[in-house]
Amino acid sequence: MGKKLYVGNLSYSLDDQSLADVFAEFGAVESARIVTDRDSGRSKGFGFVEMSSDSEAQLAIEKLNGAELQGRNINVSEAKPMAPRENRGGGSRGNSRGGFGGRPRY
């Protein structure tokens, strides 16, 4: 199984293929994805690259962390597992009275 890498401080003009090409110098890239804003589609300036082996991923971290890419010094590290999200919509927030709050109606 490959190792997933976090890549930060990316130029907003970089695309998925360009990111994959940079990391391909250090081994087989299974996937490369730049995170974009859901509404505007604009890059958020970071992304993830999955390398095919742990040794290739480690080499990419050593060689690319702090390296310049399109005028910016990028950050490359092992990606941390995604934290579970809290329920952010719908559902009760602990107040089961509904309405405008305040006194209960009798």
C-alpha cells in the first residue's frame, strides 16, 4: 500500500497533473489531487499525493519539503488521517422545545 502525502503552500495555478509530474521524479504516483473550493472551484493551495511505496514517499518528502515550486517553498509531509466530522446540520442541538424558546406554552 502506498503512502499519502500532504503538500502545502502550492501555487494557485498548479493543477493535478503538474503536481503528479513533480512527484513522479521520486517514484510511481498513484494519485495527485489539489483541493479546490467547492463553490468557486479555485485551488485552496494544498493537495495530496499518494506514492506507490513508503520508500518512494519518504524520498519525496526528503527532496521536496522546502523546495521551490512555481515561486513558492512547498511543504511536504506524511498526511494525517482525516478527523471524524461533527454532525453539522439538521438534528437536535439539545433543546427539544422548538419554537422561539423561552417559556413553554400551556
